[in-house]
Amino acid sequence: MTPWLRGLILRRMSPDRAAAAEAESREWQMVCTVCGWRISVWDAGGLRYKAASRGKRGLGRCKQCGRWRWFRVERMTEE
């Protein structure tokens, strides 16, 4: 997801729901499967709200490796 698409989605939500979506997106992290570098889904430009999937992966550019890598998506705090 790109930041402009995330902004479009958030503008369609109520302010309370948008704040909750941002807070939850900050709880999810993308972890490089090679070096372990982490970034929150929110900081990566994504949005993850009311998500419960496990084992999700995504492709992204790792700032530590400097290459395109697969990232695991994990929640920092368990419910």
C-alpha cells in the first residue's frame, strides 16, 4: 500500500476509527527474513486494522541489507 492510498482510506473513516487504525498499524511490524531489521507497518506506509492473520509475508526494500527482501508481518503486542 502506498501512503496516498492509506490517506484516502483514512479520510473515509471517522476520526476515532482512523486514530484506532493508525494505533493498530503501529503495533504491526515488518521484519526482514535475512537480517532481522524491523519497521512498523505504519512507518512503511501501510495500514493494518482489525487484522488477525498469522504467517503473512510481503516484499520490501530492507534499509539495512540495501536489497529487496521478504518480510514477515508480526504483531508486537498480542491481544
